[in-house]
Amino acid sequence: MPGPARNSVAIAGVLLERGALRYTPGGQPVLEFLLAHRSARTEAGTQRRVECEMACLAMGPTALLLDGAAVGDAVEAKGFLAARSLKRRSPVLHVETIEFIEGAKNGIQT
Amino acid sequence: MPVIRVALDLPLPQPFDYLADDATPDDVGHRVLVPFGPGDKGRKLGIVVALADTTDQPAEKLRPALEILRDMPPLPATWRELCAFCARYYQHPLGAVMALALPPLLRKGRLPRRRPKAPAPAPAGAIPELLPEQAAAVAAIGEGRGFRTYLLHGITGSGKTEVYLRAIAQVLQGGGQALMLVPEIALTPQLIGRVSARFPDAHVVTAHSGIPEAARGWGFLDALEGRADIVLGTRLAVFMPLPRLRLIVVDEEHDPSFKQQEGLRYSARDVAVVRAKQLDIPIVLGSATPSLESFHHAAGGRYRLLELQRRAVAERLPAVATVDTRRKKLRDGLSEALIDALADTLARGEQSLVFLNRRGYAPVLACPACGWISRCRRCAANLVVHLADRRLRCHHCGLEAPIPRHCPDCGNQDIQPFGRGTQRLESFLADRFPEARILRIDRDSASTPGRWQALLDTIHEGGADILVGTQMLAKGHDFPRLTLVGVVGADAALFAADFRAPERLFSQLMQVGGRSGRAALPGRVLIQTEYPDHPLYRALAGHDYGGFARGQLEERRAAGFPPFSHQCLLRAEARDMAQALAFLAEARRAGEGLAGEAVGLYDPVPMRLARLMNLERAQLLVESASRPALQAFLAGWSASLHARKAPAGLRWHLDVDPQEL
């Protein structure tokens, strides 16, 4: 979806915190979690270390899939950003697909 | 040819004249079938209120009555006078008052046929000894001659019912009949059983709207023909004809359910006092938290105050404390102090009650992403989330909808219930105390008398550890193992717009607190609040109804509110607010011409619930320091309102002594 409607994020990291599985009043499972990302990037010609934390929310089958995950598990999440609420406008990554990364420890592939 | 005046159930104040060849003066008070409306088909049932020789009706318009129903004794003069008083005082058509006062079967011109089987008599229980205060109260009521209003102010658990029963026993011994009124919610099989067990030889009639038509018809006839000894009922029982009535008891006299909120907006307590005066007999108004009106009358000597300050069974009153929640982190609305107290009580094998006067799961469903909230499309109110059966419900008009799968505005599925009702509290407590048996008691879980009774039985059998409930649980029930009451979400009533809100809150909390520690075990009440120093909570902690009532009365005196003034509301409902307000403005202009110095008219304003069932609502308050002046004004004003034609689709009514502003 190019153009002004584009909203697509992919990020890998480890589960730093995870909430309990809950359900919407309509019966959809929801899981909220915090992803800790660490990687090395090249920025304006220089290598640097990158770290950040990303608030994420998974709904439906993705939430059920994540319910099996534990803090420390490495995943790659793809989805879109949406504001946390009407009042709190910071973004939350709404995870559409999740992939568990095998053999990962601390976000660095071995 | 004799003419009969007939009161018909129509929105017109005057009786209607009919010809009746065979009518005699003895026919006054009989039901009569008359033709009504154009043609020969229409007929109506009315009551003969007078016999006349002449009529203002032109002869060609006068029609003969179809049949005077002489199949039961005529309704006695005292009954007709009581109805006439209500018609005058509450500005309601006499025929409509009489129709309300008759049970439905008799109102249709029929009589009950087969008598329903009487319930098996309850086993007679032991008669408890009276405490000195109780004995003094019984003696005072017994020695009175003629009309006298007694205000029996007894703390919860002080044995007011025993005083009523002894007073009733005195009356029955002398061959009289007794009438006992209780609030809707308190008329339980237990109370009926207790009365029947005490008077095994007496014919006890129960009267409330839940009784099947035939049984209600028999109850009325038994009362009218003098077979009934005791009538026990809700507000409508105040109209039961009782030829040998010698005593009226109004239990929980402060209870708002004594005031009817539709049609004839009467206060059964006030009508009971009028009836006692009419018959020149004593009346006992009982409460742990008397209405400020009654308390004021007692303080001024108009009512005789009888006090019960000692508990009949339990030694001590429950210890009442507040939990300051201003700087505390709450878990699903509950403070750590309350959760710990619940855990302790559970560990001791005793019962707790968490009181939250809001049913449902949450008062509103909202979308955090776009701000949508679940509004009722018919009312100016929110739809309440009922997660137990996955519905949204309007608690005002009954509108129901399924819980949407996603926000109807933006599509977000993660919509959330906001706030807290009994269902949410129940599910939190179930998570927190998985070992406890939790029972929720509100209008949803106790939706029928059978289910209500089943819940009560479970509690009494010790089948519940933690009760979560609304005001349903507050009244008249003794739970011997209940030792802890937690009060949640009470603060809102401290600052409500209605000046009666603190009075209601105080009595509610006093009552609900009184559920704890009623047997041998000491009780404890914890009130969560952000205003721990509020005088209302302080008075509660000190069990100081008198101090609270005097403080409230001072405020009311300063503001000129009842009982220091008398009020009437004119309410109008229309498709749009402008129309309702315009009607009231016009009524106000008409009223200003009639009101003397003593009567004041306020401005028309939208009601607090400004739209109900697609009708916009507004009200106009009329006030006077003098009840007779207000009554005189209302007679003229009401006539002028009836005379003017209200716009199509607009409905109005007068509410004399309104209980809700």
C-alpha cells in the first residue's frame, strides 16, 4: 500500500514484558507486550548500535500464538502503528504476523 | 328519575351522570357498568359516588346506566373519602384514584371465583422477651386513644418488628384489624412467615402487585367484608378497605418506594397518616433512619418519638471505618485494606458483603481509539455493559443490543468497558479469591421472586463466602454469619444534584452496615472514600443518625427545602425540548396570575434525565412555605392546565411532594 495510506512496520526483538491474555467484549483474544530491539546499523556512513523498546498489541490468532511465548523469546513482528488512545497519541505496533526466531538469545542471532 | 354520579377511570376530573331507575342511596359505593362514547358498543366500569335528583346534563344527553353491580358490599364511605382526598391532594381524577385502589379483577367488573388454597400455617416460633425500650414502645402505642402518629426510631437490629407484632397483637385481641405496609423489596416470604407464625389463628392477607389476580381479588374482599385480621402489603395496600381497622404500621417509613412514580403519584406513608387521622386510630412509622420529614415532625412534637437504642440480639453495633483511597492504588476499585479484610473474614469462615449500588459489568462501553461510547438512542443515558449475557442495556428504557464486535464508528475491536458494576466486582473477586464461594445479588441475578428466594436460601445455608450486591441486600435481611461489609463507589451521592441524595446515602449505608454482626459475631464496616472527613461518613462512623439529621435539617432550613417548604413539580414530555419548555413557560405565566405572595414558581428547566424513550423532558418547580397555600394554588392551576389544550404529542403531569428533583 504505497502513498499516504502506507503504514507498515517490521521489527525484531525479544519479549521484555508481556501482559496476560485478555478478551475484548466481542470475544477476541488480545495480548499486549513490550518488544526490546537491539541491532547494529549503519547511519550516515558510520556503524552504530541501536536499541529501542516498542509497545505491541496482538489480536485474534496472533494473540493466541503469542500466548505461548515467554519473556526473553525472540520474535519478528510485522504490522501497523496506531495511537494508544484518543488522548495518548504515542504509537503502538498492532502485530499482524509474528515469527519466532529459533536459537536467538538477547536479540543476537547465534 | 334518580341520577347517579359515577367516577370513571378517565383523565377528566369530574364524575359523570347517568340515569338509574332502580338506584337507591344504598347503591353509593357499588361498581356500575355504564355506556361510554359514541354508539352503543362502548362501556366502562365506574363507581357510584353520589345519588342526585338533578343534573346539569341536558336530558337528551343523559343515558341510562347498564347495571349496578351489587354482588359485593358497597365500598365504604371512609374508603371513598380516602380516594377523594387523594384525588384532591394529588390533583388526580377521582375515577383514576378509585381504579388504582381496586384490584384488577374487580376493576374489570368481575369477582374472583375459586378461592386459592391457603398456604400451610407456619410453625409457631418462640416469642422473644422484650427489652425495656421495646416494652415501653409497645405500652406507649397501646395506651394511646384515637389518632396519634408514633415515630419508632430503632437502630438496625433493635427489634422494631417485634414491637409491631406486639402492637398488632393488642389490636387483634380487641377485635380490630391491622394494616402493615412495607417497602416493595422487604416484603419477603420470611416476613410473611413470621407474621403468620405469630398469629396462627389470624387471617393474614398479603397485598402487592405480584400476587395473581384471583388471590388479590379475594384479599380485597376478605378485607372489605371484615374476614381479614391483618393486611400485610406494599404501598397499594394502603387502599385496602378495612371496616375494623385499629392500627397502621409503616415499616421502613423513609423508603422511597412508598412514593409511586407514575399515574397517581401518592406517598403511601403520607396517605396512611391521613387514613389514621380519618379513622382516629394510631399509626406507627418505623425506621432506623427516619425520613427528615418525619424526624422533623417528631422533633416538633407533632409525632411522638419512640426510640430503640439497643440491639436486641447482638451486643455491639458494627465498627464503621473509612478507607482513604486518595493516595492508594486500587485493584479493580478495591483498596488493599478492604482486600485484606475480605481475606481475614474468609479465613475465619465468616461471610462478607461488598456493596456497590450499580448493577451490570460496567456503566459504559467505550472505544479508546476514537472516543465512541455506548449511548442509548432513546434516552440521554449510556447503555450499560452486561457481560454475563453479552448485552448492552439501557437501565432507563430497557433498550437492549448485543455487545458490538467492534467500534461502530472506527472499527477498532479493542473496545473497553469503563467503570465498575457488580458483575465486574464479582469477576475480580472470583480471580482474587478462587477458593471463595461468591454470590452476586442484584436485580439481574434475582430477577424473579423464586430466584431471589433461592439466593437468600443459599446465603442462609452458609453457601456463600462473599456477597456482591446492590441495595437489594440492604434491607430487612438477617445474615448471622455476615461480619464484614465493604462499601465501594458511594462518593458520587455526596455531591448529587438532588438535595435528598445525602439522606438516601446515609440511610442506605446505615442499613447495609446494619447487616453485619447481627448475631453473636461482631461486625465491621469499611467505607472506601476520597472524602474520609465528610460529615456524613463521620456521622455513620459514630452511629449518629440524630446528629446527621439535625445537620441536614439545618441545611434545608437555610435553603428553604422540605420539610421547611412544600413542593410540586409540573413535568412535561414532548418530542422536542423546546416544545416542552414552551408549554411550561406558558403554564408558568398562567400560574403567576393565580399564585399569591405565598407561592413561588421557578423557571422551567430540562430534567436531569433530559430524554427518556425518545421524549424530551422538562420540569417546573412550585414551592410554598404553606401547604394549604400550595394546595389552594394547585387546585386552580390544575384546572387551568386541564382547560387549555396541550399541543399534540405533549404530555404533562403534576407531582405533589416530589421525591426526586
